[in-house]
Amino acid sequence: MHQTSSKLLRMTDDERPFTRDFKDLFSTLMVSLPLTSHRVRFSKIDHTFTTEEATTNLGSLKFSQSNRMPDPKDTSRIVTTTTTTTFSMAREMARAICQRFLEARFIESVDGKTDFHSRGSVWQLTPKGMHILARFCQRNGIHQRHVNELLDSPRNMMQLVILERDPNTDKIYPDRPSVEVIFRRFAGDAGPNIKTNASTSESDSMNDYATGLVGVKMQRSRREKDAPYLFSGKAAFDWLMDCCTTVDKREAFELGNLFLHYGFIEPCGDERSATGSQKSQNGNTPRFAASKQVLYAVTRRGQQVAGWITSPNGTVNGEATISQRVPQGVVRDSNTNRMTVIIRDPALRLLFREYLRETHCEENLSFYLEVTSFLAEYERAKRGSSTPRPDTIRETLASAYSLYNAFLAPGSPCELNIDHNLRNALAGRMTRAVGEDEQMIRSLDEVAVLFDQAQNSVFKLMASDSVPKFSREPKYANILRERNLESMLATSTAS
């Protein structure tokens, strides 16, 4: 069974590729490159590539994902399902895409270049780029030797903050609870990342935050009593670009401005009137500046959010006692309802994803969210006209096969634990011929029904197994109490 999909990158309103497509394009390119050693001056640098190699490969890029399994009706027969995605673009477009990879800090220059106009320039993946590539390879079951050698290298230590995004606009959720979760990582939930006087000079190295597990570089202030920890706008910008799934410098500025807007940070001392921190158009909040000369202080509110000091209600790390009444008839400890709240709330979803990643169960949430996107794509394909276009149906079916090969097929790289009968039904449907036109539409209808059932099965698994453990995990329990999960649960159930 072979499904082929070739489509344009989805673009946002501000002419930026959707993050998922952008990261998949980057990872597909990296898998296609030999990533060999290149000589730069007097040294050989491993796992690198040239401008010429990148732009040539982007001109005609193909990625195939296959899964071999016994035919459910005849176990002596092996069925292979394959999905192939192709990208093609002109050389100038390929050069522009590579420049975007550089600006997103997926790659960095080895020989000091800042653009892709020199064919022989040498590039390597950053720790951020390696993290993105590793997730792509895990999801798609890629075990190529040259890729494994790169991912096994000591530079692959990054633990990115996976930013939650609106599925329709691809924008980062700007609500305060979501920003608080990001700020905790930014500030350092284990405490401020204080540098000694000898190391406070700003570095342009992308490896300052090679693990992503420490907060932004800070120094102590001698003048600010209520805000004793300072950092530069440049250090903040670097952390946001290096340690999060930001793909554009505009997103780093957006997060910096949100930190200011919610009062987690403020311009320090004389910098309150500095050019880089002028008031925004509404005249209320300073604008964030990515400058070495502009210093910011973590406010008391920011220190409380980070868990460094006692919160206003007299507990530490935001640990609050929830005493709100739950409406009559609402089951307080319903893990199914908790799971519903987590799925709907971007901040809780971000925390839950981090917990699942730590417990090696992140594929459950990834599958749930990707099926949600697939079913929305399916509905759009069916609503488009009375007779949907065959290429649209084929494209949607290709998405289904990609999901099946990644999460549901026997031996798939992220194989999920679902009901045996449902697994057999999926295998039977996905290994049958698709047909053309009306038969293809009926096939898509059947696939959508089965995926909806699989999504419900995974939802119940997370609710019964992961949610109770997540709620009790000390690392997250205080934050969940601060987020008032029980109250949100009651409100959600009552509505």
C-alpha cells in the first residue's frame, strides 16, 4: 500500500511556514544529507554540510515512511504500507529556506558565514536542531547510521521547551498561565543561573544553554532590593531562541514582551528610560529589547512565579490550598474530567507534555493532538464541496497512513497501547486497497471512524494511568494547585 503526498508548506498570516511543517522540512533535509566531515581552516569538523549540498537536496527532496506487517487475513503474507512526502523548490527558494533554518537556530555556521550565498560554506546542527531532528527520527523510526552518529554525539543534550500553539494560526498561546510555565523555565525553576564576575561578559555562543535545563544567565544587583537578579536583553533573547521551539526572532520578542506585560520582569534602574525599552504604543508597557546594554530585573511577581520566594498567600512555590466549593453532583476526582481540562488548557497541556516526556509516554499526547488535526483536516476535505477533489482526499489519506505507520502499526516507532480488536480493525483497513474517487472517499470515511476510536482509547489510557501520577508528582503538584485545577475541573464539568 503506497500513499504519496506532495503539497505546499502551510503558511501563517504573517507569511511564515507552520512550525510543524517547517521542522519536518528541516529534519527531512538533514536525513537526506551525508553529514560528513568538512575541513575548515586547519580542522576537520564532523557531521557538517555545505551550502551547495543543502540547496541541491532541497531542490528535490523525498521522504518515505514504511511499515511491514503480516496481512490480518493471511499471516503468511507480508503487507508493506508506505507514505512518501516530496518537496521541490527553486534554488533561490532553497537558499531562503536555509536562511530561515539559520535564523531559527536549527543550524549554525562553522566558518563564520551569516548567509547562504557562498556555495562552499560549512554548517552544523545546533543542540536545538539536533533535538528537533531526534524527535522527528523517533516518530518516523529512522535509524540511519550517519544520523545516529550525529545524535549520539556529546552536543546532543538539549531539552527544548515545546511551546503550545493554536492549531489554526500556529501562534504561541499568549495567555498568562501558559506564559508563566515558560517563564519558570526561563528564570530557572531550580534557582537563578548566577554567573561569577569573571563570566558575566555576554557570549555570542549558541552553546551557553546547551542543555536547556538552566535559566537565563543572571547577575546580582547591588541596588535593586526587591529585584536582586538582573539579566541583559541579549541573554534573554538567546535563551528564548536556543531553548524553546521558537522558529522566528519575532516569537522571541513576543515572549519577552509578554514577560514585561505580565510584570514578571521590568527594565532595571536607569534602563527604564533607555531607548531600547521605550513605551509601547499604548504607553503602558515597555517594549522588550534584545540588547547587551539593556538590563532587566526579575520582579517580585516574577520571583513568585519562578518559585524562588514565598507567594502572597504565605506558602512557598505557589503552593495554595484550594477551598473553593465544587458544584453539587460534580465528581471532584474524575481523572477523565481532569484529562479534558488538561487537553483544553494550553498551560496545563504544556506541563503535562513535559511530564509525559520525562516518563517516556509523550507519544500518547502527540497522537491525540495529531489525530485532532487529522480529523479537522478530514472535515475540511469533506466540506469543501459536494464532491471533494481527489487530490485533497488523497492528501488527507496520506496523512492518515503517516499517523498509522508512526503510532499504530505493529512495530511502529511510537507504537501505542490500544485495544487488540481495534488494532486488528485498523490493520485490516490500512492494508486494504484504497481504490479511486468514490471508493477512496469511503476509505477515508472508514479510516476517520477508526482513528476517532483510537483517539478515544488513548485518551482513556492517559486519564486512567498518566493523569493521577501527574497530579501527584511533586515537581508539578504545587503548580497544579496554583493553577487551581480542581476549580477548573468543576467549571468544565458544570458547563
